[in-house]
Amino acid sequence: MKNRGHNAAGARRPEKPSPVVAPSSRRRWLLPLGGLGFLACAAVILVLVGPSWWKGAAPPPTPAAGQKAAPQVGGNSGGGAPESKMPPGPAAGTAESASSSPAKTAAPGESPEAMVAAARALKSEAIAVARQLMEDFPDSSDAIGLMGSVFMRFTETAEAAKWWQKCIEANPRRADAYHGLAKIAYLKGDREQAVELWHKAQAINPNVPGTHGALGKALVELGQFQEAIVELEKEIRLTPTDPESYYLTGQAYFRLQQYEKAAETYQKAVSLSPEDSRPYYGLATSYARLGQADKARECMEKFKTAKAREEDDATHRLKTSDDRGYAGGIAAQTHADAGKVYAGHRRFKEAEQHWQRAAAIDPKNRAARQSLVELYRLGGRLAEAVPICEQLRELEPQNPTYHLNTGVIYGELQRYDDAEAEIRKAIELNPTYPCAHRTLVRLLLVRNERLPEARIISQKLVALEPTAGNYVILGEACRRAGDAQGAREAAKRVMELAPGGVNAGGASLGLQP
């Protein structure tokens, strides 16, 4: 199972109110950024609090009481804190780390000694970031947890365990600390202890990505295959693009002699990670048990090809190994996590500096870039958000959320053609993505173009996600397309689903029956 690392702000219930990025004076919706939990798509909020680039469309519905948007930086799902204002424009400071002595990396072609020194400097930088966090927030278990995460990433498990125990003493509701201790027990070969600790983590927060998958892997190795499938399917619901969970599920089904289901899940793993040799072997053996000899031979050939490529890659990595790159990735993630903690305490300047430093160290770090996009968007710094959105899109071109987010930013900049292209790409990649359908409908309504198509897309939207807010959109699309009966039916559904909640919005859109 892949080491998913530690999310300083998203792996447990919040000790304090959820961090809120300071919004600008412009009205915006919560950007559904991927991968970190804090960027979930909230349907009613998206409907009721529209972005500024929809000016010129029908008057936006008035939010019902208690439905004011509260965009979050962290992954917590607790109650929102009062909004704080952050003036638009560049934050003070540089893109360097907030630590006292940022590490200098060795240039390509330098001696092995120089690269080792650079790796050590990056490790020292990561530890210094965590120590500074503890000095700035001595009563916060976030900082203690991050220290444990740093040592775990550097495989110093004894030191990591010490800090995670302290983290639990400071806050017994830290699911991530139990998750970390479970990983250490697993590495030591104590599967039973690991399972017990993962169960404790899930009892605190059942939605931490990684815990169900890790528990599922341990259960497979303990021969508890049915229980493993239950956990792995939960992980797949939380992280549907993780090939490892599908691969492990295939293993469990195979051991249960359910070969058709094994082949199905192995095939999903192959589609998500075609370079990985293991699912091909699983497919070959599953097809062989099913009596499908031709498919078995084909998959075995693919296995041999992928395995040879993996061995060549491993040899190349040994010859060109660079501890500096490994340490840099850890330092970058440490800065990314520290930025969340600073943002949670409304110290946005330091948060931005850490996220910028993470992006500078690691050109592939997505967490810091996601956080910067949200910070810039909510601060009204849209032009600064655009290149980062585009970087994320290029880093993971098959991720529909990154295309959708880029489209939203383009739309707020009134680059409507570019926005529509990105949103349609998101739908192409995931035809059942409600946020993308909702955004496309509203963009078409803003442009007042292709209104019959907007009505058709909004009908699909309510089929995917039949919420009151989405029926508000359907009603407006029907009204604009000249379908008065459809508008009345949509208004009726709004009132049935949210009596007294979204009715005011329906009335403002002319949707009353």
C-alpha cells in the first residue's frame, strides 16, 4: 500500500473551528479542488451563492438563513469560523520558506557529496518548519502531529511514534496519529496491532483517505478476505482513482475464488495504472481459472513486458538515485501541511509563503498548488491563480476536477470560451460529475446561449443529484428555454425538497408554480 503521508489539517476532527480563507468582497462559490477533502462540492451552496462572473444572468437566488458559503482551506468538516478579510493583491514576503535558513539544493552535475549535503539541508529544513510551527502554536496538536509526520517520511519510525503518542496525549481525537502508529506497527510486521490501531482511527473519523485501504491490505495478508473487501470498497468510494485499492480487492476476490469479480477489479487497476505489472498477473491467473485461455495468455505477455520495464526502471533509479529529490519531496509536503495550519489560524501571509516554498521545491506537489489556487481565488487574485490551475491540469491531465477548476477561474475572468472548453473536458473525463454539469449549465445561462442544451444538461444534473438547489437551476433553464411547464414542475420539486429553505431562491428566479 502506498504511503499516503500525513495531512496536518484533514485527518481528524477539528480542535478549533474549521479554517476559513479570507474571501474577497466578490461573491464566489467553493472551488471543488481535488484530492484533499477540503475541496468538496457543496451543491446547495454552489446554487445559492454564485460567482461574480454570472452577472448579467437572471438575478441570483437569495441564500436561505444559515446557508452562507464558508470556503475552507483545511479538510475539516466542522463548523465554520467568522470570516476575516484579506486585502487583495500580493501578500508580503517572498516565495521562500518561513524557516530561518531555507535549504539550498545542489545543481545538476555536482558531486555526490554535494547532493548528499543538499538532501541533509532539505531534511533539516523540514524539521525546522515543524519546530517553528510548535513554537508558534504550542497548544496545537497540529504542530506535534506534523513533527511525527516529518520523521515518518524520513523513515525514522521510533521518533515518529514518540511524536504521535504526544499528539494523542494532547488531543485523543487525532485519527491521523492513530493512522501513523498503525503504519509503524504494520512495518514492524505486527498486523494484528496495526488492524487494532486502524480501527481506532476509523472510530474517530471514518473518512480519512488511506485508513480503509491500509486496513484492507493488512486484512488480506491476515487471510480475512471478506472483511478486507468491505474496507477496500470504502477506500474506493473515498479515493476512486487509487489503483492499489482495486488491485488489493482483486486479490481478495481471487482468494475467495470469485474469479469474475477478481478480473473486473484487476482490470480497473490496469486502467488506472497501466505501467504496473501486478494487475496483469492477477488478470492472467483469473482468466486462466475462468477457462479464458486466450485472454490469460495476452495478459501474461503484458505482465512480462511491464515487469521487464519495471526492472529496467529500478536499475536506472539505482544508478541515478538522488536523495536530494526524495528529501525535497518531503520538505515540500511539510511546507504544504504547515501552510494549512497557518491558514487555520488566519495567518495567511505565512501560509502563502509555505505553499510557495513547497511549489518551488517540488514542481509536482499538488497540495500546495491547490491551496494557493483557493487562496488567490478567494483573495480576488485570479490572474495569479490561472498559471497554478494550468500547472495542476498538466500534472494530472486525466483528473476532471483540475479541468473544472481551471474552467471556473477562466469564467471568473470572463474568458468564457476557454471556461466552457475546460468544463466540457471535465464532463468528458467523468460523465457522472454533478459539479461539472452544474457549472456548464450556469455558464450557458450566463452567456444566454444554447438554452435548449442547458435544459437537457440540467435534466441530467437532477438525475445525477436530485437536490433542491439543482432543481432551482433546472427551473431557470426551463424558463429560459420557453418550457413553462418544466419550470413549474421544477419549482414544485424545490418546495418539496426544501420547504422554506430554497423557496425564496425559486421565487426570485420566477419559478413559482
